Amino acid sequence: SAVISQKPSRDICQRGTSLTIQCQVDSQVTMMFWYRQQPGQSLTLIATANQGSEATYESGFVIDKFPISRPNLTFSTLTVSNMSPEDSSIYLCSAKPSLGSEAFFGQGTRLTVV
Amino acid sequence: ELKVEQNPLFLSMQEGKNYTIYCNYSTTSDRLYWYRQDPGKSLESLFVLLSNGAVKQEGRLMASLDTKARLSTLHITAAVHDLSATYFCAVDSPSGNTPLVFGKGTRLSVIA
């Protein structure tokens, strides 16, 4: 299993600023992912965070807006850049310890942009 | 491309009644998850179903998986108000090396 700590748990930010969300896993994991959940919606995959290389983004998400880092097998960050109110969402980090293993989720970061 | 459909999207049910939420998916998979989410909260893992015919029960909730029909069900027995929440199913690829794909969720409201 994997325990995932995400921080901050919530934040209120001014439009035009950027916020970096951290995701720390208590053990080395093969795969890490970032999801967005807009109000009243389901989870949408933003990107797969690749250790030591650029993240793989889903359609509709770009690196300039959502830069992602993954410097090692236990840690990743997601930055929401140049925020607007439309970025107000819950952002969730997910990890799979190994290929084919169960997926685990962090507690999420509730972001409000004003 | 893996697609996941949940229905109903909204469900209002009386306390004491039974109901089933359905989760259909488009490609072969034998790994399916059910989550609960309360308003403003993160996901709570309910069940992980890992094989055809898997059935798991916890309290008033029972989940099953039919991989041949590409269908999972979440059955609610004798609903109580505390079960009011949004329920998501999520499907994993057969290889397990991709992220989960989520259904749109079922917003359940249990009323007296």
C-alpha cells in the first residue's frame, strides 16, 4: 500500500498568481498522476508525472499552465500557473506502487481562486 | 480508449429502500474501484474488485463485478441518511500501468 500526503489541503489565491501543490508518498512508487475535480464534476486526469522526465499531459492540459515535477520515486509537485477563477477545483495526487497494483489517492487540495 | 458510464447520475431514495448503481465500461478490465465522496471531501475507497465474479460487502453496500458484461454494480440495502454522498466507479486498464478512468459519479440523496 501507499500513504499519500498532499499539501496544502486548501488555499484561497488571487487571480494571476501561481500555487504549487506537493505530493509525498511514504514509499517508492512506479507511477504518479494528477487529477482535477471541478465543482460538481468527476475526476479528470491532468497528467502522468514521470520520474526524471517531462510529464505526459492529457488533451486540454498544457505544461505552461500545469507544470509538474517528479524528481524522485516518492515526490511530485503540480503548479497551477496564472490562476483564474475557472481553476477553482480540487486537485488530487494518485500513485500506483508498481505495475498492476492498486491505486491510492491523496486527500486532495481544495483551491479557490478569487 | 477506456470509457466508463455510470447510472443513474442522480438518485433520491427513501430510507429503508434498496437500489442499485450501475457502472459500465468499454474495454476489457478486471480491476474496478468504488469510491465515496462527501461534499468538499476527498475520495474514500469503498471496494476494490480484482476479478470476474468478485463480490464485496461492507455494511449496507455490496459491490460486484462481471468482467464479461463489463459491468459492476453497487447495491444499497435499506438505505439510511448517512449514505447520502456521491459514489464513483473507476476502472483500471488490464495492464494496470495507466491511471484510473472515472465515471461521472452518482449523487445519492437518502430522504426520510
